[in-house]
Amino acid sequence: MPLIDVQDMIDSVQWVKGSAWAQKILVSGIIGWPPGANDTNLPANLQTNPNYRIDRDATALPAAQATLWDYMPICSIPDQKSADGNIYKAYGGLRLKKFIDAFGSNGEVFSICNSDFTNPMTRIGNTIVQALK
């Protein structure tokens, strides 16, 4: 099944809510994205890749991807591995970022590369509280 175009999703949400309510929609995401000013408590051993592009993933296990194309990891923590030996890493949420950005100042993105989500969850909660006042 093909993916739904992100702009179609944005238009659908805004159409369902109507023009008066569209400005009141809050969208937040903790996604695969390079850490930014909103992100705190980043692990000391975090490695980030600002070139979030589609390319071969040389770190894939059990073997590096030689012929398959994939998103390069946004971030990884090399000394933390899952039970199957794979390094913990996050891939770019390109479609999610496009959706969130469509809501302008009512959209906030936080990086899943954080080791602690206290700040993102606090900010998201405070934004909701402010909107309900």
C-alpha cells in the first residue's frame, strides 16, 4: 500500500477542524531528528549525523548494507547494544517532521536521541495547559 502524501494529511486535518480551529491545533513529536535547542540531557557518548540523508548504512548488523538503501542514522550510542548486537540508533522522521512543521509555531519537535524525556514532556504538557486557558 502506498504512503499517503504528507500534505494530504495536513490538508485533511485542517479541513476537518475548519479554519477557525486549525490555528488551535498543537502538534508535538519526539522523533528521529538531530538534537536542537529544545533538547537537553543528551548522553555524553551520543554520536549525531547532521547529514540525515538516504544512503547505505555501514553500521547495520549482522552485515553492512552493501546494496540496500536506507536512512542514515540521525544518532546512535555505539556502546549500547540490543540483545541481537545492533547498536541503538534513530533514523530520520522526515515525514513526521514535515507534518509537525506545517503547524508553524504550534508544532514542536524533540529528538528521540535524548536520554531523558523530562524536558520534552514538560514542554508539551505546559503548551497544552497554556492552550486550555
